[in-house]
Amino acid sequence: MHDPSGTGDRLHVAIVTDAWHPQVNGVVRTLATTGDELQAMGHRVTFITPADFCTVPCPTYPEIRLALLPQRKIARLLDAAAPCAIHIATEGPLGHAARRYCLNRGLPFTTAYHTKFPEYVQARSGIPPEWTYAVMRRFHAPSSGVMVATASLRRELAAHGFANIRDWTRGVDVGLFHPRPSILDLPRPVLMYVGRVAVEKNVGAFLALDRPGTKVVVGDGPQRAELERRHPEAVFLGARQGEDLAAHYASADVFVFPSRTDTFGLVLIEALASGVPVAAYPVPGPLDVIGDSGAGALDEDLGLAVDRALGIDRELARAHALNFTWRRCAEAFVHNLQPFDSDLAGTVAA
């Protein structure tokens, strides 16, 4: 048996994910950065992603690629990797294939609840969330540990009948995201949203705000063209990465987070680390990240939240972000894993 504390034997963990580059979102950033931290801690990480398979575009979301008939190949990849722990990050085709692989072989595995699919499905199709929660609950039921980012999400999932829930915090690269001079020559204040431009993110609520200054959207997604037509007064800058993204964050006066369905909101702490206070609804995610820190303003009236956030000291926002580190995130991930003896892999037919 391996020591999951990170202080004894080193682990070889296989992370199976349907969300991967070139997607730009919090799930991909969390997994990639956690992988980097794990390797810096001396662990070995094997990622199994859609890049390893033939894929087709996801309906209504073509930038997401779905693996075609992955069962046999994922078994070959996991057999060849011979990890001592398996983490299934997503509930897509690869996640289901890896889940079946583990169940057929009697191997323990962990999962994560990154995305509120029931709420997303309702926003896109009208299907009642209870139906989708039943599917999600069945997927995660055999997991040795369902990793969640916040206490609010833990309570929500427990109320929906999920078990074996484990805490897995998030981090931010405070060396990349930090206060710096603005690169945007726009009427102030600059109110900024960063993230996917999709219906479940509720970006329309941000753009509908009647406030002075300039509303800026950094990101891309299926709703971008529609919102650009409806809001010609807003500035849409598309997706940005690395130093370019960090410079844009720091150019905002307030970071506006209109989503009501995020499980955490990694962009919240990226904005805070950039010295930008947050305005958001008082819902899970913002409630957990901002809490009573004073680094942001939460209100059911998003406009009032913006007004209050404009008065928050940028140094306070930065100081609060320093509580979130990727090393702490990686340590929690390792602690939650359920290792097994790697020579068990492949002993039972798929």
C-alpha cells in the first residue's frame, strides 16, 4: 500500500479527463496545474485525455471534443501505465470508460464534481435537475472519494444523496496574477468578466447592468456572437492566456461574476490575486471564496454589488488571494486518493 500523504512513498496516479487542452476553463487549469504540483512533489502523473482518442465535437459546444468508443483503448492505456491510483475527473465518455475499467477489475478510484451538469442541462434544455442528479449520483456512487472544491458544494451534494465527499481546495499562481498597470485605455470604471461565454454562465446579467464605465468580456463560447449583437456597447476581447490574461485581469476596476451555477469559480481568485475586488451573487462559489473577507461584495442586486466592490481596497483583494495555493490544492488531492497495488491492474478481463 502506498502512502497518500506525499511524505512517504511516491505515487503514480493516472488522471482521466474529458476536459483538456485546447479547452480554456477552470477544470483544465485545475487539473494541469495540480499535475505540475504533484510532479514537483515527486509523484508521477499520467494524463489520459481526448488527445489520445478519435473525437467528435460536442453538440452545441464544438470546442469540447468527445472521445469515440474509448473502452478498449483506455483499458490498454491504463494497463500500460500501471498506476497505483486512478482519479476520474469528469463524467464524459472517458470518465465512464475508466469507471467501467476500475469496476471490472475491482480497483478503487476517486472522482471529482467539477461542474454542475444538472443546472447546466436545465439551462440548455429545460430537463429537470433531479433527473440529471440521479445520473450523476449513480456515476459517483462507487467512488472512494468524490472531491469537491467548497463546503457549499459538499452540503448540496450531500442533500442530493451523494456519499464519500472529500474536500479539495483550489489555488492561484500569485506570481503570474498580480497587480500591475492597466493595459486598457477605456472609460472607467472597467467592469470585467472572464470565462466561458455560455448561457449557464449568466453573462447576460452582467451585460444588462446599467452602470457607468465600460463592460469588458474576456473569453469565448457559444453565446458570444449573440451577446455581441445584443450589447454593442460592451467590449469583447476573446480568450486570453498567460501573461496576456493576467495583464487584462489587472486592468479591471471590478471583476463581475454573474454565474449562479459554478462549483468554485477559479477566476474569482485569479482576479483577487490581480488586486481586483469581486462583485457577485451570494451563491455557492462566491460565498465560499469571498465569505466575510471583505475582498468582494455579494448581493442579489448585481449592480449594487458592483457599486460596493468599487470601494474595496485592491490590496485587501490581493491579500485574500494569498490564502489559496496550488501546493495546498495538490496536497489535498494526494490525501484524497485511494491507492492500490499496481500489479493488480490487468488481472481481471475488461
